[in-house]
Amino acid sequence: MSVTAFAPETEARFALARQVADAVLFEGYVLYPYRASSAKNRLRWQFGVLVPPAWGAECEEHDFQHTECLMEPRADATLAVELRFLRARRRTVQRACADGDFETVGELRLGDRVLVPWDEGTEERVEAVVTVDELVDGDGVTIAFGRPAGEESEPVLDKSGRTVGRVIRRYEEISGALRLSARELDGPYRVLRLTAVVENTSTWTPADGQAGDRDAALPRSLVASHLLMGLSAGSFLSMTDPPEWAKGLIASCRNLHTWPVLAGETGRADVMLSSPIILEDHPALAPESPGALYDATEIDEILALRTAALTDEEKREARGTDERAAAVIELADSMPPEVLERLHGAVRGLREVTGSASAEGFPDEYGIPRPDTPWWDPASESGYDPAHDRVVVDGRPVGAGTRVRLDPGLRHTDAQDLFLRGRTATVEAVLHDVDGAVHLAVTVEDDPGADLRREQGRFLYFQPDEVTPLENDA
């Protein structure tokens, strides 16, 4: 067994897979509006948290991940494994006193940022290269690892270079184990079931009063834990789209708190990513994405616009929250218009328009060929005028300018619209969609931002049976 650096060829294959793995590693790390004071940034590290066993017994989080997948290694193949996780280090902010000492404070205000206490995440890796023969023999291979406790101090300087405070970062001791084994299975081809188990083996025990204290367990946890595995010769089988002969073997694999998918270069099957977030085979970042935004689903355009619209004071706090949060602020502030425009949308699923389609077109869901004609004809809109159209509701015509009472139900709307029940609104337009349904665009009358919404065309939408016309309105 070797735990030295990977060979250049392995490193190159893993480098591509790490682009997606980084998104897994930092998913939810810091959420918009990227400030420590934001309520949703006070409960962090949602994915792949392997807690100390003594604390895991008291909660619904786990102290291990169990991955099983199938591989077809060639003779003398080796398996490269990279365990990656975040280690939470606790940051304390202190102000410099006149006597040369320091005092702990809730914030330290500087010209460009506001430093506050925060749990920072530092990336950790455990690497190993083993032969497949080692995995099959006996109980396989176990790689134990640990990181000692420690403390770091960093001075905080103002613009003139004067020390105005310091930041203390404390690490707690963590320990874990990576257990690898393989077993040959019966079947028409030679195939092995690879088992990879990641465990938090910390002996830390919660003190009195810490039994339900997640904050006490996090610095001793493996956060966002996931695995990259690569074969030097041979291939893995897809867990989501296996060949017919392997479907029964795939179904017998046991995956707990993680899920393996093919990763790396499309068309190859020699790298597997096992992550706490379920992905498809060969996941990839959108090429339009300008950088990491850390927020769930990575809605780049909305996040970039909202981040750029934060007040100067909010941006100062975000910069002081974390280096990664500061980078998001700089990214949003420096994004050129042409980059932002690329985030507006992309079409990836259309077939080639230059190819020769058959005269019969493409089959529908029943396999019956249909004419290859557009699903929507823009000319059909010529008879509609949202500003002047009317729809009859409770025997009365309703159109732009009509005052209505909102009565959202459970059939068409979402939970947020239910809060508007009973409020009065003004209809701004009557809209018809391509399926023939009618929608009323409205602005709520006591909404202080109604004029801005009207100017931007950002309305709320209800169906006719979700409103009641008010008396004495046309």
C-alpha cells in the first residue's frame, strides 16, 4: 500500500472530477446574503457530516458512510482513493486594549469589513493507492488518520499598519478511518464489489449539558465527507444505468449516507465520486458559471444580482464573515455585463437543426410519429391584448384596473401566496398561456413596492377562481 502523492496521470483524472467535488464539498458553506448574522447561516454544514460516535448516538446524524459499487479491474490494477472533507475551525475575534492585552468581542469594525466570530472550513485530504489484490485478500485495507488539536493567532491591522486586534483560530482533535475491501461476485463476467467505509473514530464524549449541542460536536466532525476513487486499468459500472446483466448485482449493493456516480471525463468509467448529495453520472458544472456561489442549486444570475444589490454595510459584514464570502462579493461587484448576460439562460437539449428529419417527424409518448412542426406559433398571439382583455369572474368582467380580493386556494398556488388571502389587489393584465389557461397579473394594494413591481413588470399571478371582484369596480 502507498499513501504518497498520486501519479501525474491519476492526478489529471481526479482534477476534472474535483471541479464537481468542490461544489459538493462547499455546498451550503455560506448562503446568500453571505453574512454570519443571517439566520440561515447559523445552522451550517448540512451535508455529509460524520459526527463523533458518542454524539451521533444522541442525534440523527451519523458517524460513518458506507459505499458499495461494482468494478471490472484488469490484471495488476491499482485503486487510487482520495477522501476529502472539511474541518471546522472556530474563529474568535479580539480587540487590542491600551495596555497591550486583548479582549474578546462580538465584532471588530474595520474600514472595509466587519470581523465577527465564525466557523471556518479548511479542506482536508486522505490519499491512498492500493492494489486490487490487496483489497480482495483477507479483510482488505484500513487507513487510519488523525489531525491534532491546535491554535493559531493572526494579527488584525488597520490601513496604517497598526495592530487593532487579532483573530484566534482553534482546532479540535479529529480521527477517522478509511476501510477498503473488495469481493469477486458470480456472474457472466469478472466483476468485483468494492466497499469503501469512512468512519469518524473520535473518542470525544460530550460533557454534561453538551448532549444536544451540535456546535460542540462540529469541530470534531468530518464535514461534507466524500470519496474520489480511480482505477489505473479497468472500469466501474454505472449505478444508475448499468448493463442488463449487472442490474441484479447493482441492486444488491448497499449505500448508506452517500451515493456513487461515474465522474471525470465523459465517455470514461475509470473514476467514481461517492458523495452525500445524489448526482447523475458524469456531473459537470455549467460552463457559464463564473465562480463558486456556495448557495443551494447555484442560481447564478439571481444570486449575482442580489449580491451586487447588497448595501455597503451588508457587504462589509460579508467580507468579514469569511474569505470565501468576501470572494463572492468581489465576484458580483466585478462581473462584466457580458458575463452576467451569459447567466440569463442556455439551451442544451435541442437536436441539430441542420440534420435531415424524416417527413413523419418524431414519435410521441405512444410511439406514433407526429409532424415535425413547432409546438407554439407566435402568430397565434395576435388576437390577445393583456392590457385590454377581460375575463368573466362571478358574472363580472375583470381586466386591467379591476380591484379584487385574493382568495388563493390549495390547488394552484404555493404556501407563500396563502399569506395574501383576504388582501386587496389591482389587476394589471390578463394573460393567456399556450395551454389555454388564463392568469391574472396583480399588484397588492398596500405593497410599498407596488410601483416598482409595476415598472419592472414583476407581478403576482393568480387564476380567475382565486380572486373575487370588489363592488363598484369595472
